[in-house]
Amino acid sequence: MLLLAGGRIVTPGGVLSPGWIGLAGPLIDAVGSGDAPEQPAVDLRGQWVLPGFVDMHAHGGGGTSFTEGTEDDARAAAAFHRARGSTSMLASLVTAPLAELEARAAMLAGLAGDGTVAGLHLEGPFLSPARRGAQDPRHMLAPDVAVFERLHAAARGHLRVITLAPELPGAARVIEAATRAGVTVAVGHTDATADLTLAAIDAGATHATHLFNGMRPLHHREPGAVGALLDRDEVTCEVIADGVHLSDIAVRLAARVKGSGRLVLVSDAMAAAGMPDGSYRLGSMRVTVAGGVARLLEDPADPGRAGGPGQAGPGAIAGSTATLAGVVRHAIAAGLPVPDVAAAASTTPARVLGLAGRTGALSPGLAADLVVCDDDFRPRAVMRQGEWLPGSADTLGKP
Ligand SMILES: [Zn+2]
């Protein structure tokens, strides 16, 4: 048994300080508090150990993306996030012409088949142009079961999540078809009222795509999608807690309302994550990154419109340049308790994706997926299925 010991180990039952983790091949064999039962192989004093992050909403990173480019580009994007702590992730697509979405779903299904990603997330094409954010309104479609079936077939069983706007005609039938197929339906990029959102939840929607962003805001007489998604206990809510997409107050309120177990931290990263400012793409849309904030350069539906930091069209925030590790660090700095952050970054998304029996917590029997962080929650080493990722192990103290 390989022993890692001496650090603060974040488990579902609380923080073991100090604690130890025993590994058996790719799995966690045992976890305990206090001194290690034998001489540890790795001394973790002064470090935190979090479960490997599970990012269920990411479009790219490190200069490449899932939404365009080659299969090698997609693998590079996954490797970028993996090396920064996201030991499981979905590949998220944005709205695009149907044939292109089918082709990309088919290509990414190969990456899901070999374990590079944990599956696919379709953010579109059944979205509301009124809340399009950086999504291309030219390719948005009314919800259609036949179109869903085509995309589902292209993904060969690896489609895990579809984001849709429930106020669009035909949405209820797609929600039911997706739910029957075992695909999580997420409400997002929507102008739905609270009542329409509640109806979608009754029809089977169980998740919110980046709560607050790309949806009708909460008004005290018309609480909108935000109010309904917060109100219903069975709904898990994503937040992009990167300090750009949301006020920390909004993050804390969502965390308090949903409680531990129903909040999900996501990166919503695009290609520019981890890269310098400059020009990038998010699907068909041109994006400019300045000061680490990605914004839409122009609106193809309204090419003459001047830019500005609106919620749609030019100036709209176009995905993030964050990693989930950065979001975790920000959420902790915003005041969320470390165990709740670990739940929101790992345990809960793993459960949403049906992976709870395999990963998402530092518990015996699960994969040895973990992130060693310094006192400031910067990742120093990442282990996936019992193997240190390149560059990890030599940065850790040997006893
Ligand atoms: Zn997204």
C-alpha cells in the first residue's frame, strides 16, 4: 500500500488534519486521521489534499478546444485541464450547424470511449436567442425530438448533459426524451419565467447551466428561471465562481440556498484558459480576451452593433479563462467552507454524471483521483487513477 500522509485530507466526513491516504493501484484503499500506520511514501505536511475535480462544463483550454479543431486539439484541451486538477471532465459543445454538431459529437465520443473525457455536454442548439450570451443565434433551433435523437446517436451513448431553454415550443418533449435516454437536462440560456421553469423541472430537468448567467434574473414578483432553479431541491446548480461571471455575493447566496450537495462549480473554460490575452474563437464566434476576461467581438445576428458589456451580442462574456482549480481557489477566498467547495467541485458533479461509484471523493474504493494544493489552494500535484501526472511527484516532499 502506497501511503500519502501528513496533510489536511478533505473527505466527505470532514477534514482530517493530519490525515493519510493508502493507495492500492488505481484505487483508494483506506483513509484515516492522525499519524500514518506505517512510513509514508510521500510527506504532505503543509498541503491540502482535495478530491480530483470533476468539471462538467468546459469548452477548451490551453489554446485549443472541443468546439473546433482536430481530435488532437481536443485531447490537448483535456490534458490541459487534467494537469491542473480536473481528473474528470465533460467536453462541452456550443450551438453550431446541426451537421457540424453531429460530426463533433461523433469525434468527441471517441475521446469519451477511451476515457480522455467523461462524456459530452451539448450547450445548445435548443437555446433562446434572447439569452444567447456568446452562443451563435443563427444556428439555434426549436427543440425537436428527432434532432435530439440524431445528436444522441452521434455521441454513441456518451452524451451526459444537454442544456436547453424550456420556454421554446417542443421543449417538454425533448426533456422527456432526453430523460428517458439517461441524459441530464439542464436549464440554461433561457428567458423562461419561474412557472415555465417549474414545468420543465416537473418534466424531468434536474440541473441549471451556469445559474444567473444566460437566464432571466430573479425579480421578487417574477423570480424567473433563477428563482425556480434555486427553489426546487432536486435541481443541482452550476456557478462559474471565477470572480468575473458572478459577484461573490451571488455565489454565497446560491451556496447557502442549495446547501452542500446541490451546488456545482464549473469552469465554463474556453480555449484562452491558461493563455495570454488575445483573439480566440468559441465555436463560430470571435472572442477577444483582455485582462483575462473573454468577450464576444461581434454579433453575427446584428453585425453593425457596437460592442458593450451587455448580456448578449458584442461585449457579452464568452466563456471563462479559468480552470476549475482557479474557481475552487476563488470560491474558498469568497468564504465557502473547504469541504463544501470540494463537494461542489468533485462529489456533486460526479453524482450528477453517474460517476459517484468511481470518483469524486477521497473515500476507500473510489479511484485515486486527487489534487495536492499548497496553503493558498494552488495545485502542486495531481494524481489520476493512482498515477501522478507528469511533473507532479518531484514537487512533493519526500519524508
Ligand atoms: Zn458554456
